[in-house]
Amino acid sequence: MQSDNLLKKALKKYKKSNYYIQSWSEYNLELIKLTNKIISYIQKNRIVIDAVVPLLRGGNIPATFLAYKLDMLTILPVQYKYFFTGNKCELRRMFGVNKKQVLKKDPVFLLVEGNHCYGNQAKFAAQDLKAAFPHCRIIYGASNMDYNYQNVVKDADVSFYGTLTNCCKELSDEECKNLGIEYKKDPLFPWERIDEEWEIIEKKQHKYNNLSEIVKNSPVVAEFDLA
């Protein structure tokens, strides 16, 4: 698969020394940009959001922030996660939206992600929302989004970002410079840990405290060959 090769290439281009943890004030600039775009779109089109759907874990902070700004009480989190087994990277669905929690047949969901690289987690989350609620509308927003993968969430009516990135390492330094995209450092969110992120680059499975139970109960939605 082409996506397999792209993922392998991206992992090889990261350097641990380039990672740094953003301050909350730095992240706030990104979050405000995303929030303003979404609120402007909702107000202009007179849209009523029925539920905010955070993609855990990274989408939790921006989704909660947006829920408060929109006077939303209904927050229905979903979670998809990459797991490494041998030379395979598996994207698993840990849990999705419970249909009993949504009363309308045609709800409007605000799906929120933190770091949108290839956008696979958001793509499958949106597909699952559409499968459960065929007549729903999805507005998608991510704190940051890779420049080359802005339009991969096909089931969303519209997509927004706070900041564009070169997370997938497909743009040259010169292209990033011309586009105004950070290329000298790889910023992480204030709540993230460099050691956990680096294990992903090394294609190692992080030892979460309930890893075996999670894998056992989480179906695979996509698989990538890293050999």
C-alpha cells in the first residue's frame, strides 16, 4: 500500500533532538485560531451542534475548550489508537459513539482532533459516525494539520485547522519556509511526553498500564506494513 511506504518514510525523517514541548501560551495561539474559524462557520451558516466528539487523547483539550465556547454540554468521546506488533502498525478502535446517547436521526457532530498527521484516526471516526448515523453532518477541526493531508476526512462537510504542519515530512525545508510552516522543530502539545512520542518513531509499543486488555477488546480498522 502507498500509505505504508509514506508512513515508513516519515518515521525515518524524525530526529529526537528536534522535539520540544510547547508552552500553554504557544498552544493557545493555535487553539484560538481553530476556535475562531469554527465559530465563524457555525454562526454564518446558522448551524446548531448536537454533540462535540473528541478524538481521544489528543482531541480532548481542544474539544472541551470548544464545547465551553459553544455552550455545549453533550460531549461524546471516541478513541482510536495505533499499536505496534512486530513489523505491523495497527489502528484499532478502542470505542466509538454509543447510538443510545444520540436522540436525533440527523445530528450535527463537531469532530475534534489534536494532531492531524495522515488523518487516519479522524477519517475512520467520521466513517463510523456516518455508518451509525447516515443522515448526520460532520464538522471537523484539528489543532494542527499536515499541509498535504488537509482533505482526507471525506465524510466531513468541512475541515478546519489551527496551524498547518509538515508532520508527515513530505515537504522540503524550502517549501515549508515559503508556506510559513515550522520545519526546524517538531512541537508537541503541552500535555504530551517526548519519550512516548519517540517510541512511535522507533516503532516500539509503549507499555501502557492496561495494554493487553485494550488490544484484546479493540478491533483493527486499518493495518500498515512497516517492514
